[in-house]
Amino acid sequence: MQRIRFITVALLLFAIPLQIIADPPERTTTTADRQSINLTVYNGGTALIHDRRTLRLDDGLNRIAWRDVSAQMDPTSALVDGGGSANAIRVVEQNFNFDLLDPSALLDKYVGQEVTVVHEARFAGERDARERARILSTNGGIVLQYRDRIETQLRGYIIFPASPKNFRDRPTLDLDLDSGESGTTALDLSYLTSGLSWRADYVGVVSSDQRHLSLTGLVTLSNTSGASYENARLQLVAGNVNVVGPPSLYAMKTIARVTSNVQQENYFEYHLYTLARPTSILDKQTKQLTLLAARGIPIHETLELRGSPEYYRNADSDIGARLPVGAYVTFENRGGDLGIPLPGGIVRLYKSDSRGLSQFMGSDQIDHTPRNETVRLHLGDSFDVTARKRQTEFRFSSACSADSSYQIVVANAKTVAQNVLVVEPIPGDWQIVDENVSHVKSSAFTATWNLRVPADSRSMLTYTARVSWCYEGTDQAR
């Protein structure tokens, strides 16, 4: 009997530390423990978060509730690092709890369980003010089963026994960490998330003589990740980064603007922009940061009539009685305050009128533009310069080659002469066999004429193109 008692007492003594090891108390870490946070935001809508916090760990197994993470984090990308500490820290298990506490979610959690229903006095009648009931369903409304009846309408409120386990009031990453020793240490949590995105926006002011441009580049940063990032070190990556399952964007609620110096560097096949000072990015906020400010940029204006390669294979009637003549502005990304890689974005141009009021000239989308490359903007179509084009002759010279002749009349209603570039993409093997104005072969499949149109007058371009779309020595179409 004494031996049995000894064994029983021994088992009870061993059970206490085993229970502690198996189920350690939970420690919570919040932004109050944060040492630093770094955000690297990609212009495809993905961000990399580096969150460093100081917390105390025990020797052995630790259960940590890492609160205030992004609600849209990718938990499979989470990485915990000991911040260079010699203390070995190993992640045993991690769980991302994003099933946040709200009345609807709480009801769903208690389906099939009993709760206490408190009836409003005017609806209680002869019933008890409080009754126990089982929640049968919450689909399209609540269904409650009492001891003697089932009701589908709640006229009162519900008292729940306790909040279900692992039910969080904000996004939380639960970590089971195995630490080699006890003490205070700095832990780095890194993870990818959607809900953070950025784009570049440019605002330009054209000089009165339309020869120069002042350009301001802005970074528009949007945060719908479900978390705020106070005093964050911000880095932006421009380039087409491949991410499996690209995140989606949502509408913003507030807008803020700050000015900041930005440092740029090459990073792999992309460009990395680092803000010189920390900034705070609040949830549901759009923030604008100054990327560049350049003055006195030489610009070049052109009016262009651009054709289509489809004209050259068929006989056609009048191609257009009032064809649009596009207005373009170009400048070189070099020299002065420019000469840095420009992230893709929208460029909007303004110019002051005779009363000094800024008027909108037009906008265009640019791609990522390396330094020393040309930026070309299509601002719209000319009001006073129009064109008419018609095919004057078409004849086949073989089964898959033809000569086609055209007449283009450009009208200029302005009080000053205009130069209009007539740009014709021509398919296949081609040559201009007749023309009244000399062309330039601006590319393998493009002929360009520079047509001078006097003030309040018209100019005419006529030409004949010989086009072949067969392989040499055969009649097989290309």
C-alpha cells in the first residue's frame, strides 16, 4: 500500500512541471514593445514588414501572442529571428488568428451551444426574464431552442459564458517559441502582406512659351492592411516583381501629404527608394511623399497624325474626313534635377492662362523610365489642326503585293504655321515609289513625313506605297 502511495505522489509531483511545459502561460506583445518597424512596399500591391520588438522569454517553451500584425498578412511567409542574439530561438508552432471578435462572429462560434437569453420586460410576459437556450443556427437570422419551444426572433440580448479560445479582438500571430535560456531579447518578425501599395504621380507646369517644364514627382502610398505603422522606415521598390497571388486594392478614406528626401539605389533588376526620415502610415490612409522636384526641363512639342497598317492590303473608300491630330510633349530624363529612374505613373501637365490661372493641359501614363531615356506624353488632340485622308488608287501587282496611293490634307486654323508629323506604320516589305514630300524611314515598318502647314491654310501630302506580304519567291502570305 505504501508503495502505491509513493508512486501516486511521485506521479503528482512530475505532473506539475509537465503541465507547465505542455501549456505555458501566454504572453502578449503589442506595439508598445516595438523597437523599430521597416516597410518595403512594392508597386504591385505587396509589402514586406520587418517588426522588431523586445520581450521576455523563459527557458524552454514560450507562448507569444504577437498582436497588431497586418490583417492581410500571408502567414506562410512569416519568419521569426532572434535579432542576432546568441540565445537559440526556434519556432515550434505558429497560428494566424484573423477571426476577429464581433457580434456576428461570436454568434457563429456558439452555434450548438447554450447561452443565457435576457428578455425585454415588455416581451417577457409570464416567461422568466432569463432563460437558457441553445443557438441552433445563424443563417439568415438567429434560431434559438428553449426548453419548451423554438423561436427565430430575439427580443432582448444574449449573455455568453466566455469568449471562445483563440478568439482575438485584432489580428494576432500566435507563436510557440523554444528558447535556449530565459531573459529579455529582441525578436524580428518579417512577413509579406497585401493591403499596402504605392504608385508614382507627376505634376508638371509648362512655361508660358511652352519650352520648359517644372516637374514634381509624388509617391502616393495607400494602406488598407488593417494595421497602422507608426514611425516606420519606408522603402519603395519600383519594377515588375513576380509575386504569386497578387493582392487587391480597396478604396481609401483619408489623404495626407508630407515632404521627404528620397534616396535611390539599384536593387537586383529593380530600383529601391528609401525615405530619409521615418513616417507614419495609418490604416485606411493615403499618403503622398515628394519623390523629386525638377525645374527648367527642356520640352519638345509635336503634332502627329498616326495611321494604321490595315490600309495597305485592301481597297478602301474615304478613310476619314476629320482625323484627330495628336498633341505630344517629350523630354529627356537627364541633367539638372532629373536623371534618376522614374517609376511608372500618371503625368499631369498644367499651364497658366492669360490671367495667371493654372489650366489642365492633359495627362498620360508612363512606364518605368530609366535615366537618360525619353519621356513621351500624349496630352490629347489638336482642336485647330485636323486632317482628311483618302485612298486614291489600289492595285494588286501579285497575289500578295499591291501598290496603294493616298492623299492626306492637313488643315491649320491657327494664326501661326504648324509642323505636323505624318506617321504611317506600313506592314511587310515596303517602299515609297512616289511622293510629293520626302519621307524618313523612322523604323523598319514606319514612314514619317514632316509636313509644314501655313497659318490658316492647308497642306497636302500624296504618296504611293508598294507593299509585299509574301515570302521571297513564293505566294505564301506572311
